[in-house]
Amino acid sequence: MADPIGDGLDRALEGTFTRPLPKSAPAQMRYLVRQLKGTRATARLLGVSQRTVERYVKGQLKHPRPDLRDRMEREVRRRWQPQIRARAKKKAVTTDGLVVSTRARFGFTAAPGTTDDARVRDITQALTPQWADRLFQARDTGATEQQLQRIAADGLAEMYFRAANTRAPGLGVEFTDVEHVDIEL
């Protein structure tokens, strides 16, 4: 898994979709052509010829090679139901927050001279809308996976380890060796 936090945010938003994504290659291609307002822009995006796009739209081609199939699906998924996606994101950053379930290595640094060796933990924790907003803003502005992990670690440190900053003041949390991350809205 290349980007566990970023991919988790995307999966959480995809979970709010009200209609299924187009399944067949011609249907996906027609959707992309409509979204990008033409076959030329679609061909440029997918790295294929304009004629190839036209043949998929007409149904003359139906089975793309694996790399093209993956690109088409990724681009359709990125553009599918933008209003539903925006509404879910707005709700998460204003009222609901999000829930992070993870299995990762957590280590701690507290007062000078004290440390707790890192160990793998399973944690499921609700994060406030403030943390959801920080994660989505970072994702939208092109933050790296390490930056997203740092924000998630800070949110988990505050909400889980410091109990909404009511205990363990100054406890620093390191979030590494992420095995999996599931994010729910």
C-alpha cells in the first residue's frame, strides 16, 4: 500500500457514493469524455490516441489492457459524484469528524529523558472535525504521505493518547510501519 492515509481518505469519500461507478470500459470512457468535454482531452489524460478513445466510446473496443484499465478506473473514481463527495467532506470537517482504524507502530517521547519503546498497536479512534479538516486540506493541497501520517499521528496523540489533552501533556507520538489504515466518515 503506497499511500495508506491518502488512499484511506479517498475510500472514505467513495463510501458515500449513491450510485455505482460505470463498470464497462466503454461506459467509463463515455463518462470521461463527458467530464473532460471531448475525446482529445480524454486521450491526453489517459495517454492513448484520440482514435482509441473514439473506438471505446462507440463500443468497438471493450477490453483495455491492464494498465489502461487501471488508469480509466482511477480517473473515473476521482471524478465520480463530485457533489456527493464535497457534501461528505463538508460534513466531516464541520460536524462529524472521522474515525481512524489503524494497525501501526507507535512510539512515544515524553518529559526529557523518558521514552516508551515503539510497539505495534491496533487503534480505532474518532478524530474531531478539526483533524478531519487538516487531513483533507493537506490531501487537497498535495501533501506527501509522510505529511498526512504526521497529521494523523498528531490527531491520534491528542485524542487517544492524551485524551483530548486532559492527560500526558507534551507526549509526542511517532506513527510508523503502518500495516493498514481504514478511515470512515
